Amino acid sequence: MQRVGNEHDWKLLKKRLPGWQEAFMASRIEEYVKLLSDETKLASARFWQLDKMIKEDRKKTGVIAEMSHSDKDLILLNLLREGAITESDLEGFSEELIETVRYFYKKSNGRKK
């Protein structure tokens, strides 16, 4: 992926990322609560499923992101792929960055189908 974006994009990402991460983690917690409240499953099954979910979530950009000025496009792309943000959340970033992220997002979604 070609690195794109400018200083404005970097500042905007640093400003928005904490809120996106908080919202993503809140949505994950809702899923954990739903799982833990499912009395149709054994406690052990719920425990191990929760353990698996948390281990997977810990690796996601919506939880933790290694911030690098040159990786802003990858950070946004990962957030989109994880469902932590939507394409409308890209509003305000440079057109070049938005187009690049959308291109690779659509390309990666095409492979999943």
C-alpha cells in the first residue's frame, strides 16, 4: 500500500482514534455481556469463548494501535475492516487518503465474498 496523507490527516487521526477505540471496546463489551448472559450454554463454554474473543480483540486496532505517522492509511483500513469505524468516519481526511483507504477496503472485501 502506498503511503498517503498529510499532517492534517495525522492530527485528525490522533484526535479521533481514542473515541473510536472507546466506542469499539464498548461494543465488544456488549457482545461479552450477551455471551455471558446466555444461560443455554455451559459456564465453561461461555468462559472459554469469552477468553478467545478477548484474545482476538486485544490484537485489533480498535483496541490498541501502534501509532506511526506513515501508517495512518493502514490504521484507518484496519479500523474499517474491524468495524470500529464506517466509511462516513473518513470524512474530513484528505481525498487522497480517503480514496486509498476505500480502494483497499473494497478490494479486501471482494476477496472475502
